Amino acid sequence: MSEGLAGAWRAVSAGDVPATVRHLRGAAADAPVDELARVVERLATAVRLDDLAGAARRLADDPETPQTQYDFGYACIEHDLPFLAIPPLQRALRAVPDERAVRSELAVAYEAEHRHGEVVAILEERDDTLEPWPYRYLLVFNAIMAGDLARARHYFDRLPEPEGGAWQPALARVRRMLDRAELAGRLGPLDDRDLRGWHFVLTGGVLGTLSPYGFGAGMTGRWAYLQDTHAQCLLGLRRLRLVLAATGRSPRSVSLLPDRSSRILGLAAAELLGLPAEPFAADGPETVVVAYDLRDADEESLAALHERVPGQLLYEHATCWTSPPAVAADVSTLLHQVVVAPWGERMRRVDGDLVTEPADGRPAEEIAAEILRAGAEPEPGDGETPADPDEVLTGFAAGVAGRWLTGPRDRSRSPGPVRSSRFR
């Protein structure tokens, strides 16, 4: 048995579900399918996923039959374990290459794992026999996400208008993405290190800063773990002000979302921009809606923010790139995996020991005032991140202004062509 599966067995025997999944992720690609299925059966039984446990048991008993391979893969995808679905679905597709359901499920699993180039490859193999909707659309979308814009445009030009309205939003989305890519490609390299360019292509948003740490060591401008500071918040607000000026936007107010972190930041933004602060209203025009982290927003606000109100701009300070919120901000200060707000409960080292500092319970107005008193110079970092002075940001914002703030605020679940290291 492989070491990865041995580790998964030890973890599942100890009842440690997260550790089991971590070991399985590392072992799934190379493990014998029947052995993999036995571990998954034990895991699924422990967490009472009866359908997955049954599919795993059948695969373990009969690992060479495409139907059992497909059933297991389908169950894994249904339970948000697409990496486990890929090996048996690959085997099934080799055995029955003309079986559309198998090809479709494997494409779903690859896409969920952000393996967009492999989606393109398996769909291209049968492009002449697959329906345009959804399959050629998926070719276009995944080619964009893989950074292969020439291939994406090739298939987009062959994509017919969908019958009925169900696929119209998808068509409009890839059209907007390709239009944004054409524009961003004139302003930068749009390669696998151009984080700001690809962030705009995928979400339509402008990224205010790049992480100054670990750019060349796998982060490419994103943060993994960040203990945020008042200074970083002020830097983000000042860069928001630069973007507004560069794009000719003059909002009349700042809208405050109800969560505490957003209220703190919104009050600071209103003071910095010289605008009145008011509670968020779904139909409020000519306003900047300020969020610290949109994952803290209530569902009603998020639903309202998906569709755009004329003159409304959505600003988010800390945007999670591994588990993005339901809507994409028009301006984001930074991209993170884990963030601790400056006023949240924090860890720090005292005499060699880690201690927990309690959250800052002062009124929002006092903390907002402290943000405005902070210094706002970017951290020097480790010297590997490309220079990102104000002029670079404002030049980019001015250059994309014509395609900015258009269409719904669709999030991107994938990091796209610019990859970053992440915790599992």
C-alpha cells in the first residue's frame, strides 16, 4: 500500500476526517483504484454518506467495470471530492471513450480542480460530436481559464446562439471575459504572472495591491495567511481613491454594510473620500458600497449586489481567492486565503510563546479613526514582487475603464492562469 493511503488509513482509523482527506488528496492520482475505494468507503461510512460508501464498496469489489468507476466518480463530485473522482473516471473514459456521460463528469471534476487545460483536451477529442451547449461553451470557458485565449476565441466564433434563455447568461459571460482579455492584453503581458490583468479578465474587478511576499516562491501576488493592519486598510482606501479618480467616477455617498468589519472600514472610507455614510440600500445609486470581507455579508445584501445598480461601485478590502464570496467586487485591495482583521482576535509571540490577543471591542467610529491615523506606505516585502507604484495601478484602471462596471458581478471560483500556493 502506498504511504499516502497508509496515512489515510491511520487517519480514518483515528476518526480524523480532515487528515484523511489530506492524505487521500496526495495519494489519489497514483493509488490502486480498489485500495483507494476501500479507504473512501471507510471515510464515507464514518461521516454517514451512504451513497458514497455504497459506490466505493462496489468499486472496490469491481474496479475494472466502467459503470462502477463512473458511479464512484459521480458520488465523489456530488460530495465535493472531485479529486477522488478523477482517477476512476479517467479509467472509465479509456474503456468507453464514446460514452458522453463519462466524458462530461470527468470534465466537471477537472474543472472543479482547476485543471482547465485537461477539460479542453478531453472535450476537443469529441468536439465534432458534442452539442454546442453546454460542451462547446465549456471549451470556451475552460480555454479562457487555462490562459489559452487563441483557442477560446476559435471556439467562441463557432458557438451558436443558444435556444431559449437558459444559456444566454453563460454566453454573455464568456463574451465579456474575452472582451476584457483583449483590453487587458494591451496593458500588460497577460501571462501566468500577470495577476492584476487576469483578475480583471475573470471577475471584471480591479486589484489594488499585490502581496509583497513570496511572489517568486509560488504566491504571484496573492496572500496565503495575513494578519491585517490598520495601515494596510488605509493603503487600500487610498488606492480606491486613485482608481475612482483614474476612471472618472464621482460617487455621492459611501454605503455601509451591516457587519461590524464593513462598518468600520466604511466609516473610514467615507471620511477619506469626503462623502456621507449611509446604510446600504439595494437600489442605492451613485455610491461606493464598502465591505471588509464580503463573506461576512448577509445573503440579502449579496443577492442585491450581484446585479448592478447604475453608478454603484462595490469595494472589498480582503477578497478570499480560495473560497470567493458570492459576488465579485469592482475593486479589491488584496487577495487572501486566510485573513485576520486588525480588530479581530489575533495571535502574537511574547517571549517565544504564542499568545492570543482579544478582539478590539471599541466602537466602530474609534477604530475607523485609527485607520485614518495609520501610515499607508506599502510594506517593503522580500524584494521579489514586481514594482507596483500608484502609477501602475492608475494606468491600468484608466486603461480598462471602458469595460469596467459592466454586467453582473460574477465571481470566479478558479484562480485561472495565475496560480498561487495554498493551504489544503
